[in-house]
Amino acid sequence: MRQHEKDHNQSPIIHNPRKRLLAVLLLAAFSFVAVLAKMFTVMVAESGDLQARAVSQWMRDVPTEAARGRILDRNGTVLADTATRYNIYVRPNAVGSKQEVAKLLSEVFGYDYNDILAKISVRTSEVTVARGADKAELDAVISSGLSGIYYGEDNLRYYPFGDFMTQILGFTGFDGDGQTGLEAYYDKYLSGTDGMILTDTDLIGREIEGGGSYYIPAVKGMDVMTTLDANIQLIAEGALRAAQARFDPKSALCIVMDYTTGEIAALAEYPSFDLNDVPRDDIETLFGTSKSKAVSTVYEPGSTFKILTAAAALDAGKVSVTDRYYCSGIRVVDGQKIRCWKAKGHGSISFAEGVAESCNCVFMDSALAMGTEVFYDYLDAFGLRSETGVDVTGETSGIFIAEESVKSVDLARIGFGQAVAVTPIGMLTAAASVVNGGRLVTPHLLSEVRDSYSGQTVKGEFAERGRTVSESTSGTMCTLLENVVKQGSGKSAYVPGYRIAGKTGTAQKYEDGHIAQGKYISSFLGFSLEEEAPYAVLLLVDEPQGYMYYGSLVAAPLVGDIFENIFAYLGVSPQFTGEEQEVIGEPFSLADYTGMSVQQAKAKLAALGLHAETDGSGGVVTGQIPAAGSVVDGRNTVLLFTG
């Protein structure tokens, strides 16, 4: 009874079917969404990857490497090209008779029969048996009809001229990617898109009888047409070979650029190597000669820098061509003695004469007259404290003392090209603006990119970088620099019948912060003022050996030869006037000046229209080059030894 009452008093358990139904529906909905999500992932998000994985399991692929685009000069001459070679593969599982295949490969490629038999007998899906096979070798293999042998195309980069434009063209790595020079800078255009050959295979990689084979063609890279001219490059490289033979320098380089457009026609450097035989096993040689020193290294320019000092001082109104100076051979600035290259001094001299005679004192005074702020503003306008934007890998900028740290003695030295370091391409481009109406161009090598499939071209665009000096100043500087070649230290660069301007440079080198005795960089920076050939040429000879180190003796004659050959190549006719005869004069036999005082010898040579340089600090001539009796004319420079 009590138990009954107890049970009666408890609440009854109520089962709600709606809650169960809701739970089931939610679970079903969640499962459905999960399935849909997985289907979306498999069918959409991962479809490409899964399909590729499936194809890779169903098919065997052999890659076909895309041919690299060509590099051409401005006339269409091929400078870098690609030859097709073939890689030969063997799939052991697909080979009918391993002995026959081994015999064939040993006969075609000269392999040892036992070695190749062992190689193709291993348990692997595929083995490479030959790389870089030519078409005749490939035909011999394919025509045999033996099963299990396959091939893929490979490309060999080659350079028709070999040791030619080495640093500027650059080279590719084993994977075909550009590593240096134009090959690296324009790799995105030159590189193509690889293709492949797909073949239906079974689970263990054997070709399915009756299966399909599919060819996805490679897409060739684009052609890069440059501003380079192979003929002018040959002229420049010929000058460097002459420098090498005469002076045995540590290195030398030459840049030829159209100063009105910035198009580089030639860039030659010594030493170099054959691009078809890159010295990859000789790291020192490879790194020392593969990058372009014309854009990646700096040097102290010496007297060629005076072009910029003179232009800036004239343009700023701090000097005029008729201003007079007195050169005693020494200037004392901040208590320090700074010497002119002419130890006894030039005496009273005008600004114009100072440019022609390259008087250090004139340029020290010009720099000091401008002051640091004004001079540095011009250096920035010349682009020397920044990169030029040339399309070559590894460009650096010039090195200058921080403006706030410049003392008067520093400014004086900068005025004649000391206490600064610039790149050759930076120096050439800055000075080129001085004869180009004050317009600073961007030096460049790209003319256009050509798509060999569509036939479309993309022109290279390189904007001017502003104005450096006025057109009036530019005209004055052209006259002054032309006089350097007609009357001054640049006479060795004179070419009869043509207008040439320029400036010599002889810069001492420094090691560990001190002057390196007997080590110089001899240079000449010249400009053709002929409208049909508006070229600027910079030639540097680093550490010429022996007693011949002046720019007037080493570099200037070589630049004269370069201009003469360029004029002949372009068909620019000379225009002769009476002035040519005054500059050159009739050939004559050189007298013996040994035993004379230096002053007397120089006076006699000047009367003959000859420029003279001295080697030594003595007062008496002890020797001379050219030797007495040599036939010379007004273009010759005579070196007097003074003990």
C-alpha cells in the first residue's frame, strides 16, 4: 500500500518526439553541409591539384625546355643564341632487351657496354643516359626502334663571338637562368615557358600499348634588341688590346655612348673570358672578371673631373673664361700645401688657358669660389651622388665626403678630381651633359623587346634626368674642350677633319689610405662634335706599366684611334680647313733635347706645336720619348725624363 502510494506520488517521465526529430534533422543537415563542403573542396578548390596528381600517376612526363630568346645588337647581329640539344632517358620497365639497348647506347655515345647495362638494369622508373646529345646522335637512337628509350629537348646557350662583350652580355647558369649582365637583367623577357611530352603508363610506369601521347609545346623566350653595335664594339675592344700590348695594365675599359640619347654603343673591358667557356671552377677569375667594373666600381677620376668643375663654376657665374689666375705650382689651403701637376707652376694664366693646360690651381680657385653648397648642388644635378639607372646589374653610386663635413682643403681637392670616387658610367654620363646642351640622359642598353610569336615589340623607355647647366654654358664648354684637343694635353686624340673635344686624366691610386707610388689610372674622356656621330668615349687604363702613365700619352691616342675608326665605319666625311694644318703641321724629325733645361726643351717643343709631359723632378732633360730622329707631327706628345 505504501509502495503504491509512493509510486503514485512520483512525476511521470514524458518523452518529447519533437526534440528527437530536431536533433536528427540538425545532424543530417550538418552531415549534408560537410559533404557539400568536401565536394566543393574536391571538385573546385583542389580540383586542379588533384587532377595534376592524377595525371602524374596515369602519365609519364618528359620536360621540353623552352629556348631562350636571343640578344641582338642594333643591326640585328646575334650576340647570344640558343642551340637545341637532347637529353636521352631509359625506362627500364619498358625496355624489351636491355642488352640491345646497352649495345646501342655504347656505340652511339662511346659508353662502356657493361657500365651502361648496369645503369639501365636498376629498379627505377627512369634513368638519364645522355645529356646534350646532338641531332645526329638522337636520330641514331630513335631510328633503332628499340623500346624504352625516350628523349627531351634541352637548350645550349652559346655566344657566336666568344670572348666579346663578356661583362655586358653576361652568361646563364646550368638551369638556363641569367646570372650576370643582360642575361640576368632582362631574364624575365629572355626566359620562355617550358613544355612537356605526356605518355599514358600503367601502375609501374610502363607505357600502355595503344595509349596516348600528348605534346605540350614550349614557348620560346622573347628577343632583346640592344643599342650595342658589334662593329663599334670591335673598335673599342681593339683599342683595349692595343693598351694591353703597349702598357700591360692591370685592367682597362672603354665605354662608347651616344650622348644625345644615352644609347650605349660599346662597352669593352679587359681582362675578360670566352662566354662559351665560363671559368666556373676558378672562382677568383669568375668573380673578378664577370661583373662590369664600368658600373659596379668607383675610381678617383683626376683631371677628367675638371670638366664638371669648369662647367659648374661658369654656370654659377663664379668665373668667366677671361678671368686670370696665378699658378706658382702650389696653393696653401687650410694650412696644407696642394701642388699643381706642373711643379714650377703655370704663372699668369686665364681660365680658358687653365682648362687647356689642366692647371690644378685654376680649378682649386674655381671650386672655392663656388663654395660647398653650390658645388654640391651641381654634383647632385650631374647625378654623381646617385645611380644613373643604367640597365646593368650591380650598379653603384659615387662616393663623396658628406657635405656638412667638407673643409676648404677638401673642396679644393675635389675641384681637380681628388677626394672623390665615381663610377666610369657616372663620370661619362655627367660629362656628356656638359656637351649636350646641359641635358642629362639615362645611359642604357635596351632598344626593344620582340615577341617572336606575336611579332609585337616593346620599346625601351629611358627618360632624361633633368638639366645640369645652361645651353650657353654648354656651348662655352664645347669650345674650351675642343681647344684641349687642338692645343692642349689632348692633342694625341685629334683626328684631322673632325671636331673632337675632350680632357685627359692621370689619377694617382691609393692603398690603405696612402698614395700608391707608381700606380696610376690613365684616362681620356672625349666627345665627337660631329652631328652624324654624337659619341662620347671614356677610356681608362688601370696601372699602365713602365714610365708611360700620363693620360695624354696612354689613353688619348687610343681614343683618337677609336674616333677615327668610328667615323670611317659610319661614313662621316672629314671637313678640312686651314686649321687642320695648323694643328698637325708637316711631319718632321724630332730633335735631341737631352742635356737641355726642362724649361728650354718645353719652349722649343711648344714652338713646334708639340705638347710635352715630364717625368721626374730634375731641371735637366735626361731622356725623351719619342727618341731623337723619330718622325712626328703636331699630334704627338713628347715625354721628357728629368732624372
